[in-house]
Amino acid sequence: MDIPLEWLPAQGRPEQLILLLHGWGSSGTAMAPLAQALRVQFPQAAVLAPDAPNVYERDADISVDPARGAPRRQWYAVRDLTPQIWPERVAACLPPLHDWVKAQQQRLGVGTAATCLGGFSQGAILSMALATRHDGLAGRVLAFSGCFTARPAVAPELTTFHLFHGESDAVIPADGSQQALAWLGALGGDATVDMAQGVGHELHPALIQCALQRLQNHIPARTWRAALGAAASLAPTAAGDVDPS
């Protein structure tokens, strides 16, 4: 995949890796507002936004987004898409995307726990599906205007999902994020959701700000579990439990 947006730290090696996947009929450059906000907040992070591998199908005669002068791409086709085949189309994208993520981690020397997968619309759907299928591939997921295409069988133990949605989204209704939160919670997963009133299907500044706050302030459930486990192992034994021998 081409990577039209790749920002590396000004000095030193990357400490985090943030991979941003654009929406349908768009390009990697469309993720620039989110990428710039993350770059400012995390200056030692490598921030990458690739172009999807497939040509945008709707406008055969318009291969370039006139608003950005960038190629219009898609991760999977939406023509003749039905709820029944939607999971299959998403699943077909995951093996090459998984290999690409692993290649970037190896190239830039960043581990899985310090990797963040982010996406908008189609990109959010893929990020959620990939992190669910490959537990621990990334420590965090930032999903804007996304959803699951089917109820997950298990929730990742090593990945925290941060879901962001405009309440007025008419393309992927906000119920998609609410349902994902409920499903992950029922499976013991770690997830948060933030909604923005009056916001539609867009990468809105208010939701970007929510993402920054979540990355800075949310302590993953796995960290709490590890801390509680360590505390329990260090706790003094009660007098009544002491073996007299």
C-alpha cells in the first residue's frame, strides 16, 4: 500500500506507532487532521496513514478527490453489499492488512503494545475487526464512525477500544458504536464510547479531542488487572491462614 502520510519523530526512534485508516472513497491524506493532533500530543510517535489498495468504485471517471487532489480509494466494495456478505468482505481485507501492520512495526521498531490502530468509517470497521481477530496486535483502537459487522465471539484481552461517533451520523448510525460497546462489555472487553451531539458522518474536531483525552487519561483494564494481581500477591498472609508447622 502507498503511504501518502508518514510523520516520524524529529529526533530519536519512534516510541509509539499510530496507523490511521481512511474511509470509503477517500485517501490517507484525509486523516491529516487526526494525524496532526496526535503528532502534537505524542511527538515521539510515528504516524502513518496509507491509501487503501482498491480503486474507488462509484465514480469511474473521477479517480481523484477534487477537495484534496488525492486518489479516491476503498478498502472493500460497497456495491451490492448486504448484511449477510458484509462480514465476508471485511474478513477478506484482514490478512493483507495484518501483514502490513506487522511490517510497519518491524520497520520502525515499535512493539504491539505501543501500536495504536485508528480509522474512520470503513477504516474504523477494519481496525475493530483486525484487533478482534488478532488480540494484542495493537494496544489501542481509535474507531471513528465505525461498527462491528457481526457480533464478536470473544473480546480481545490485550486491546482497548475507544469508540467515537456523531449522534447525527446518517451513514453509519451511532447505534453501531453503542452496540459495539455493549457487546465488548458483555464479553469482558475493555472499551469506551464518546458521542458528539449535532455531528454527522465526519472526523469532527470534538471527537478528535475526545480521542486525545482517552489516550492520555484512560488506564486500560488489563493494567488494572495486573496491578491488582501484583497487590494481592504482595499482601501479608492473615494470621488465621498461617501454617503452624
